Amino acid sequence: MSFRNIHEHGTLLAKYLEARKSIFIDTLHWNVSEAGGMEFDQYDTPACQWIVLHQFGEIVGGVRLLPTTARCGIYSYMLRDAQRGLLDSIPTDVLFFEAPVRANVWEATRFFIAETVPAARRLSVQHMLFEGMARTAYQNGASSILGIVPAVWSRWARRIGADATPVGPRFSIDGAASQPVLFNIRNYLS
């Protein structure tokens, strides 16, 4: 879903942003923006794409994608802006290298599975969400996706067959251990 086709999806974006609030603010207690019961930030712009899984109108999971070439005012994308010192909650040494600005690299953020998804379905939902994210990025010219993931990322990456490499040190976001990784989506989709 994007700003261009939002009208085709009824209230799906609002429900997705409400689900993000439930996960990131109500459950994880992140100090992020909210209004009207929805979580959003400066990266939810016309440059992004949202991958939203839903069943019978209920949000199952989601992720936000943004090209590393995106610009909106002083902001670009989360990892680059952290390096530039624009984000208090993420350290400036978040990556082992200078954050790329290339059309073939996209950033994924706010990846989540709804708490209502039973344990028996979580792996399947993770796989569908990752596949939707990879396919959307690939269709828009990406070969790699940068993302901040939970520090236990290697376990779930193996389970869904994702090719990921750590590209920065582990750090904490509001008490949650995280690490930046680079996913090679070309290998995943072939």
C-alpha cells in the first residue's frame, strides 16, 4: 500500500497505524509519536510503501519500506538520520559504514506481527510478511534491504530462509536489544 493507492484499501492504513501503536507504544513502551490512537513518524511519507497483512479486516502484521534515496525536509531514512545525529533514540555509530543513498537499497522499519497471532501461525506470518517486503522492494529496484531488527534476528532469519548480515553493533531502543542487518533479497526471491 502507498499514498498512491491508499484509496483502494478503505480504512486499512488507519488500522495498520493503530496496530503499530498497540505494538510499539502500548506493548514495547517505545517513546514514539502518536495521535488519534495511531503510531506514525516522519518516515510515513509518500515515498514509503507499507506491507500490511490482514485477515477479515484485522491486522496480522506489517512493515514499512522506504528507499534510501528518500528525502522529506531534513529527514531521509532512519539509519542514515541516526548517523547524522537527528534521532535521539538511535546511536550515531549504528552502522559499520556510511549509510548508503542508492536506489537499489531500501530500508525496512516497524516490522511486527500482531500479538493476536497464535504461536502456531507466527512463522508462517513472518514468512509471508518478509516475502511481501522483499518482493515489493525488489519490484521497486532494490536488491538489498537495511533494517533494524531484534538482536535475536539470526534465529528467525534462518527459519524463514533470509540471507542477512549484521552491519552494525547491537544497541538498545527503549530497552529492546536491536541490531542493524542487511538482507540480500535477490537471493531470497530466486
